[in-house]
Amino acid sequence: MTLNVPYVNLSGEAHALKNEMLAAFEKVLLGGDYILGPELKLFEAEFASYCQAKRSIGLSDGTHALIVILRALGMQGGDEVITAPNSFIASTSSIALVGAKPVFADIRSDGNIDPERMESAITSRTKALMPVHLTGRPARMTEITEIAKKHHLFVIEDACQAVGAELDGKRVGSWGDAAAFSLHPLKNLRAIGDGGMVTTNNPELAEKIACERNHGLINRETCERWSFNCRLDELQAALVRIQLKYLDTWTEQRRKLAFRYNDLLRPFVEVPDEGVGEKSVYQTYVIKAERRDALLAHLRENGVVALIHYATPIHLQPAARSLGYSAGDFPNTMKHVGKIISLPLFPSMTHEQQDRVIELIANFYKK
Ligand SMILES: *Cc1c(COP(=O)(O)O)cnc(C)c1O
């Protein structure tokens, strides 16, 4: 009998928390306070503390978390923000949506943006650097924050994939002027739907962002500037608060599985070893493989759900046409994108499931 291996196990993992979640649902339902209520306040305090940041603000999703940060920092037409070409599209779309110009810098072999190339991309119009902690691996924040200081730029962390990740013991979300997190169900800390968070160590910026997510209102009567309605629901806050208690356990499970994959896959493919000082949280477990497309087909034909994050880099998306980039602009990114596969990895994954994935990869290269 063949064993199918799913990419994630959301419904299976939900069972363990069902009673606690239903109790939280009932509490919010009967409490009658559905927007900007007490659960959100508590979650914001707990999340800030988890990220080693002074403040956090609940948003409707990670994309709006990025957008309100950019708006609160004053980004507008003509301003340039430097970010990674190999990310989820929202890293770039958020910049374009506030009227600023996304500028890309190529990546290192670990898949994260290269600080030296970021510095080379700085012009007189550059206002901010936006590194992405891709796959849950922290970007090179020591160098990036130094470059930002030298050139008087803001640092916005796209930490949407990386809650809990650390560099030299310092958590993502505590390095830059502000950071965006996603609570999308495929990220490590899950809403039952969409959700997002901002963290910052700057209380003034926190107030601005709280205003940006709530129609630009500074109090019940006064609208300071036109803005969105993009708040995290009270219900989602209550449900995510429960999951936050389990996050460290889930992260440890992810890391153990990742290290086991590393050990057993090393003879066949390039594995994502952690760099010095890095603690990755493996939102995705990405290998680099020779004959990638054939290996991916082999896995899928044998019941393993493996994916590519992301097959088309952002600078080659139709939406990015007006930015004027071409395929040859970021050779490291193109080389990377041609080899990557995201293998199944989730907290409740069994060794039996993991062995099946490893066996298929081993067989593929032994043939
Ligand atoms: C998921 C993600 C986002 C967007 O978050 P949503 O909650 O889906 O809006 C932004 N950037 C990166 C790197 C992401 O992975």
C-alpha cells in the first residue's frame, strides 16, 4: 500500500485545539464585543512580547500589514523601496499599492536578499529597505540595519513567513522600524482565515498604524487622513491567542523534522542548513535539486504533495512589466528558482510520512 503525503494537515491539527477554540468562540460571541475588543488588546500585548518588540497592532492580513507600515512611514510617489525578487508577490505589491517604486536586489545562495546588492541598488530616491525572511529563515539583518543607518533609510521587515525566527538570539520583528506578519492558515501561526500583525519598537509609529487600520480615525470624531478598514477581528484574535501558546512546540517539531530531512537528504540534494547565528522556523522546507522538474513529477506521481515557492520571480510577473526588468537581471534568483522544491513539513508530520518522501528522492537519484 502506498502512503500519500499531504503538504499540510490543517484539519488534523485543529482537532487537538477544538475544545479550547470553541470555548473562545463562545466567549467572544456572548461577550458582544466583536471589533477592537479585549481579546485583540491581549493578543497584541502577547504577540509584541513574543517578537521581543515594544508594540504590536492587529491587521486584517499580512498584505495590509505591509501597506499600513509603508503609509505610516510616509512612502509615496517617487520613493523607492528595495526588496527581494523571489518572494510572495505581496512584498512588492504593497510597495506599488502605496504609489512607491519597488526596486529589486538579487539574493544569496541561501535564498535571502543580499545586503551588498541592496546597498548597490540605493539611489537618491531610496527611502526604505524591505528584506524578506523567506521560508522562515532570518535575512542578514545585522548588515542590512547597518546599511540603512549609513544611508538614513527605514527598515521594514517582511516577516510574514517567519514568526519566532531569530538571528543571534534576536527575534525577527524586533530589528527594523516595523515588521509585518501574516496569520494566513499556511503560515506558522494561524488564523481561521486571514489575519496579520505589525510589530514596532516605536510607540509613535504604532499609534499611526493603529490609526491607518481604522479609517484614519485618531478618535471617534476625527479623521486625520483617508485610510482603510483593515483591523484584525476580535474573534480571530481570540482564536490565534490559543494557538500562540502552542507555537513554540510546533516550531520545535518543525525544526526537528527539518534537521532530520537535512541529515537524510544531504547525499542527494542541497539542503537548507542554517547559517551562523540563524534560527529558522521552516514555514517552508526548501531543497535545491538537479533535474528539478523530473523530481517534482516523480514525487507527485507517487502521492507526495510538493510545491514550488515561487516558480515565477516577481520581476517577471505581468504586473511588474512597467518596472522594466528582464530575465537576465537577477542571475542568482533565476538559478535558485530553477532548482527549488518545497517538501511537505508540518508539526504533525510522522516519521513514516517523512521517510516516504526521502525514499522517493533517494530512488530518483539512484536510478
Ligand atoms: C503570506 C505572505 C504575505 C502576505 O500575507 P497575507 O496574510 O497572505 O496577506 C506577504 N509576504 C510574504 C513573504 C508572505 O509569505
